[in-house]
Amino acid sequence: RKGRQSNWNPQHLLILQAQFASSLFQTSEGKYLLSDLGPQERMQISKFTGLSMTTISHWLANVKYQLRKTGGTKFLKNMDKGHPIFYCSDCASQFRTPSTYISHLESHLGFQMKDMTRLSVDQQSKVEQEISRVSSAQRSPETIAAEEDTDSKFKCKLCCRTFVSKHAVKLHLSKTHSKSPEHHSQFVTDVDEE
């Protein structure tokens, strides 16, 4: 299973990792222990990201399993020794406390975790578009040429969210609205046509 490709939205992973880090608590000996994300935190993540509660629960269970089994995950090492080292999946920076790690992730996300409940779907869409724009600028010209015109804006007819590529809308339709690929075209509009 080494080198398995992740299909996760990088922003969703940063949000999950930040929320997970915020759930850790420090004992009187200075060691960090796991507590669980409550239903309220899970619901906030679900509303903000569009991930299902089941997906969030499975991600958390997988992280906890990895920590119990090996003492670490891709973003968190040395948990078994009680003195964790947090790794940023975006830039590979390392942090020794949950609070500094969370602050760092917030700088990548462009908002604070405590503000997540106040951010509207529209603002979330703008954040995702910015991330898509930045990540497409970092890809090779061949990859970009093989894709849709990234300057175009596409809209999901079901929830009116906009996306920078047709591919992004199709992923959204599958994950958020459970629409099968053969029906995608009827749920996508080009913003310029409106």
C-alpha cells in the first residue's frame, strides 16, 4: 500500500488535521493524549466541506488506528512517545505543539478554524477557487494544456456553487450530490452563458 495516491481535497485534509490537532489535550506530565471530535465539530466540518459524517468518522478512525498501531501518521509522528511532531502536508514544515500547527494550517487555509461556522458556502467556494487557481499555476504546462480552460467558470445547477474547471464540478456532483458521471452534463452550466 506504499505510495497510494490520495483523492482527498487538500483543503479538506488541512481542515480535518487542524480539527484533529485541536482535539488533543495535554496531561499534567506534558504529554498529549487523544480525545475525540464531538458531533458538533464533525457537523461543522461536514457542513463546511460537504464531506459526509461517515467519511469524517472513517478518516478519524483510520488516523486513530494508525496512531495506536505505529505511533504516527503522515501528519503526526511520535504520538506514542507523548511528544508529537506535526507535519504540514502543504509545505513539510514541522511543529511541536497543536496550537502552532493549527495556526500554520490556518495560514494555508486563509481563515481561522473558529470562523469556519460563519463562513458561507459562497466564501467557501471562493477559497476553493483560489486554491484551484494556485495549484493549477504550480502544475506543469503539459498537465494544464490537457485540462479544461482554467479561466472559465462553471456552476453546479443544484447548489449554484462555482468552480474553475468542469472536472471540479464533476467531482463535486459525484461527492456532494451523488450524481453518476453519465448525468453530469445536465447539472453543469458555464457562468459566461448566464
